[in-house]
Amino acid sequence: MNNEQQSQEELLENESAIIDGLLRAYEDNKAETKEVNIKRKGVTLFSFKVQPVPEEKYDEIQDKATKFKNNKGIKVPVETDYPKMRAMLIYEATTKEDRARLWDNKKYWEATGALTGIHLIEKVLRAGEKSAVVQVIDEFSGYMLEAEDMLKNSLEQEGK
């Protein structure tokens, strides 16, 4: 038996485990949440749950927060409004239930003069708080994984 045939046989033997792993990863993306607590002076003011954000949504949010100019038929980014981008990302990552409870709550809009859920985030959260929440979202979405960590995880799995 040559190496190619052996590799194909090993792949077939592991196929159900691979499919199972892919499906679990897919379900984790949909179901996993983390709670974020907004604290000031040691007191929790409120909390909400966030979930991972798909890469396409990250790109869409960045495009919405970026001004472009047309340079000979090519869209060239000019300036990105990072505070707006962070607020949009927090809004998108917040679970639907918490988004409705907090960011889309018209009573809170009236009390703060906010016009949208994203505007409420901009008004309520301080710059550092937004940055910290985005860091949680980034880590949760897998953006903070280093190649070294992935390799370490891979080696740990092989050792089992």
C-alpha cells in the first residue's frame, strides 16, 4: 500500500470524527455567549451577553465606519471612525435578548437622548469600557488567537 492510499484510508477512518468536530464548532459559534459586566467604582451598573461575531460582519462594520474616496475608479479608505466601529461591534455582538432589553429600549433612548441602539452605546459606555468589551468580543471570536496558541492546542490534542 502506498502513502496516498494509506492517507485516504486514515481520512476515511477519521471522517466521522472530523464531521463531528466541524458540527460542534459550528454549533459553538451559534450558542456560545459570555457575560460582560460594566462596573464603575467597584459597583456593577449593568451586564449583557455577547456572542462571537463572524468575519463577514466584522468587515461590514468596518466598511460602515470608514469613509472612502474614489481614486481613479478604486475605493480608497480615507478615515475610520473607531469609536463608532466599536459601538457597532458591541451592538452586533450583543445577544438578541439583551440587545432588545438594553440597546433597543426606547425608554433608555428617551432618558439619554439617544437616537439608536448604537448611539446609546456611544453615550453610555466610556472609551475604555468600549475597548475592553471589544477585546472580549475579539478574543471570543478567535481574533486574538496566536499561531503559537493554536499549535500548542494542536499538540495537546495529539497527546490525549
